[in-house]
Amino acid sequence: VSVNTVAAIMAEMGIEGISPRTFKVKTTVVDPAASFPPDRVGRVFDQGRLDAVWTSDITYLTCGEGDAYLCAIRDEHSRRVLGWSVADHMRTELVEQAVDAAVFTRGGAVAGTILHSDRGSQYTSHDLAKACSDHGLRRSMGATGICWDNAGSESLWSTVKHEYYKRHAFTTYANLTAGLDNYLRYYNHGRRHSSLGMISPIDFEITARINQQSS
């Protein structure tokens, strides 16, 4: 059918497509006194194996009780969300909690893994640098204000917001947190990714580990 026919049917049913919102809260605040680690990724996020590159970012959400911030850690080979945290603030501990969750998911064996992010003050802080050092993570940062330098996280936010967050209303922080937990479980276990050959991140990792053991 034509575009006009689809539009007419949608109008009769009272439904409309989900479009990106123009309102955007600034979540990347750079500390001018901070020192930045090098860009160890160079926009090559998938380096052909698990735990080669993790990406991380913070995005703004909201619920009936106020503003909320979501931080997530994603493996760029499998697209699996390894750890995440949500809070009513975006202090460094928000990122630390997500990092700790990701390390726990991998059983602590993450030495040498690159953790790539933007230059937000949370990621340049002494506390996060120490946490990464304790886990053996190698920090990496792209340039300020260039979305392609952290494209993995930007892709995750687009998916989470357009497939789930913008389709629901959340009355409380607890409601929002529970909803995100359910969606991210689906994202890892059930959602098929075209970049993975139309299988889920978990299924991709299972296949990757089997192939690694047999090679």
C-alpha cells in the first residue's frame, strides 16, 4: 500500500510513529582541569572478539518522581549490555556501579579490556580511574561533542528509547528501574540484532565461545 494509505489508516486508529525528540539534556560535562586517556579505539568498536572493547555513556530519562540518569556498559562485539545503573543523579558512582556490574557479569576476568567513553567528568574522575585500574580496564576516550566517537553507546540509547522508553509512562523511580531491567533482559536474550546475523547478543556469545573452544 502507499504511504498515504498507511497514514490514513493510522490516523483513523489514532496512532502515530515514534519520532526522535528535539529536547536533549546535556549529560557530558567536561572538567577543564582533567587529563584524558588516549583514544584506543579509533571508531573501530567491534575488534573481532568478546571483551576487546566496552563502551559506556550516560543518558537522561524522567519519571513521575523527577529526573533520572541511566548509565550502561556494552560489549561492542556481541552488543550485550553487561552492566547498567539508574539514579536521580549523574555523579561518578553512577558509572562505578555500572562498571562493577559489568565486571561481575564477566566473572572478574576483564584485564586488558578497553572501556571507551566520552570526556564527561564522571569518566575522567580519580575515583573511576582507580576503579578501572583495580579491574585492569584500559580507559579510552573520543573527542568532545562528536557522536561518532562513541557510536556504540549512541546506538544503544536510540534502541532503548525508541523501542521501549518512549512507549511507556513511568510514575516512580522503582517503576522506571523495573521496566528498564525487563527491557534490557529482553535486549540481551530475545532481541534479534541485524549486525549479529539476526540472533540475540546472548546467543551470539554462546556461539562465539563454542567456536573459540573448537578452534
